[in-house]
Amino acid sequence: MGNSDRYPEEPPPVRVLAVSVSRTKGVRKDNVESARLEIGHGLAGDAHAGDWHRQVSLLARESIDKMRAMGLDVSPGDFAENITTTGLETSRLGMGDRLRIGPEAVLELTQIGKACHAGCAIMKAVGQCVMPKEGLFFKVVMAGEVRPGDEIVVEAPRGMLR
């Protein structure tokens, strides 16, 4: 009898699938090898970064897959998200929760969902979009590099692990 018979299988780790930036607003973001998260600003070089509550946007691969199932050819960055994750149960996150990404960076959840703009091509094509309910927005509370493959750890507002 092997170990797999006695112990449940470990869930896959929560990871960064893609990091995406754009120099202008209103366009899909380009995937990059890494980017610097800056306290009080967001991702260096990204048009949406700044001193406000939506410094960094995040969307789960699982949300993108829902739109693919509707026949859309979409990929990480197409929803203008900065960070695409895999394995993260975004529906379990609450305001103030923190994500530790890689060895240094920490983000704090500041907004859940965002209304699509009038010209949202995805909303026009299929009548719905995942961003209003599943797009997450964060402020940067600890700086650091973020890159695909980085592990993500969910922390409660006071740093307690969930």
C-alpha cells in the first residue's frame, strides 16, 4: 500500500501564470518575463499604476477559461489584468486579504469587480464579461519582483494564514 492510498493528494500550488503590462489604457496588456511591484504605485511601466486603490489588477486563469468555453479566443492580458493566476480560489477572497507573491511582494485586496467600459469588446461579443464579478484589484504594500511561476500565499488582513 503506497502513500497515495493513505493520504489525500495535495492540491496544486497557487502560482502566477502571467505578468502583463501596457503603456496605454484601453488595450490588452503584453505578457512580460518579470515586472517590479512598487509600494503605493503598482507595476512599474503600467498605464494603470498610480497612487490609487486599483494599482494592480488580477484575474484567475479559471475565469479566462469560462470565456474560452463561450467560444472566445482569449489569453492572459486580454482582460487588461496585470497578474493572471492559476489555482487561486478568488471567490474566497475578501476585502483586506493579502497575497504574498514570490519572496518579497505583498498585495492587499481593495476592490472586487469593475464595470466594463462602454466599448468592452468581450461584452459586445458574448453579452457578458468576467471582470465585473471576478476581476480583483489591489494596492502594493510590500515591493518586489513578480514573474510567472511565483508562488502565491493567501494571508488574512493581519497577516494570519487562511
